[in-house]
Amino acid sequence: MADRHNRDLDRQPAPLPEPLNVNCVDAHAHIEIITNGEPDAPEVGKVLADAKSVGIDRIVQVGYSAEQSEWGVKMAEHWPNVLAAVALHPNEAPVVEDLEADLLKIEKLSTHPRVRAIGETGLDFFRTESALQERQKYSFRRHIELAKKVNKALVIHDRDAHRAVLDLLIEEGAPEKTIFHCYSGDAEMARECIENGYILSFAGTLTFKNAPALREAVKLVPIDQLLVETDSPFLAPMPHRGALNTPAQIPTILRFMAEERGEDVDELANAISNNCERLFGPFA
């Protein structure tokens, strides 16, 4: 993953969009990849300041490894408008040297008061070979169990594994607050998620020309089951696809989402803020 992160740092950030009238939240970001520095570094402050300048005044910093999850907790300790999620990413879990030791680290971090979610965990059959998928499922089960144990939201990464993820949630019993990060399914899957009470979070992929299924799906989601995210530094929205993504790009995604759903941008921003506070608790 380090090589990929270094490549991301070589890209230029997308230009700042027009500010929102109503403040909103980036429900999923990886700030350490944008800045490549310490959690309290000025570079981190600049990312947060840029986001705030366009109306994004709260951010959920999301974990994908034991070490990076620790970084996220430190960031949330230092910046009052940041909360943390901790987990082993489904691509990380099958290849770590000592899975049990890393899961124990995640469990210890999970009780921190600034940690409000367990994620991102889940299944990814795009990058994980068949021989390692059972180990990936084991990790996902452990994270589901942990989310229920500490009564915190579960943040799911699902790539090319839709049915397997849904079936495993049924088998294990989904936590009360279950979030599909960067939703990538179609309308049929969205209906099943909605019926089960899951939260669907949409990223810049919603704006991509090759994503009509996402645009169909987002129209179906009840407003109280909806989130918006950047998944920074990945997936910058159109018309800046390929640029370095930051939380400041939420207004572009939100405006696109509002247009697709036929809703007022201000009302949508307010509703999503309320959803975030309900799922993750107060930021300050």
C-alpha cells in the first residue's frame, strides 16, 4: 500500500469548489495519505482548513491497518472536529504477519472515546486471491463481533463481494448501525440494504460517467439512511477525476447527489449532518 500512497502524493489536489450554505460532514477520509505527516502536523491543519472554508467542518478519519488506526486516533485526539474509525482493511487482514495481534490492537483502540466506528472492514474479492478469502472473512466476522461488543457503527468496504457481504451480515447478525462505505452496488442491492436498515454512503464515484447504477441506487435511499464521503485521497469527483481528492470536495458530490434526488442542497446537507451525528455521536 505504501507505493500506492506515494503515487497519490504526487498528484495535485482538485480545485476548491464553491462553499456550501449549510455545513456538512465528510463521513470517510484517509487524511494521513494526503499529508504523509504526523497527526498534529500543519499539513493536516491545512487539509481541515480547506475543507472548513467550503462548509465541511467535520470529518471521520477511517482506519485500514493497526498502525494507521493508531494514527487516526491521535488525529482525533488533536483536532476537535475529527472522529476516528479503526479496523484492518479487507486487503490488509489476509496478509499481515500476525492477524491476531493486529486484531487485538484494534480491539484496544475501539474503546477510545474518540473512536466511534469499527471500519473499514469487509470483503474485497477484487484484490484478494481465492486462497486468502477465508482469512478475510474471518477478519470481517471479528470486526462485526467487535462493533456489537463496543456498540459502535460498523463501516464496510465491499468490492466485488456484494452477495458474500450481505450473507455474512445475515449470518453473524449486523450491528444496529451498519454503513456501506463508498456504496458500489446497484438498485436491487440498495433495496435489500434499505430493508435491513443499513446506511449507504456515496462517494465521488456517483459522478462518474460509467456509474448509472449508482445514480439509480442513490435515488432510492431514504434520506435518514444516507451519507456522503470523499474516501480521500481517492475517487475525486467529476470534473476532476484523477486529481488528489480531499474532504473539501464534498460540496461537489453533495450538489450532484441533490440534483439526482431532486432535493434542495441545503436540506440534504443538514439531513446528512444529522445522520452523521446520530451514527457517530457528537464531534466536539
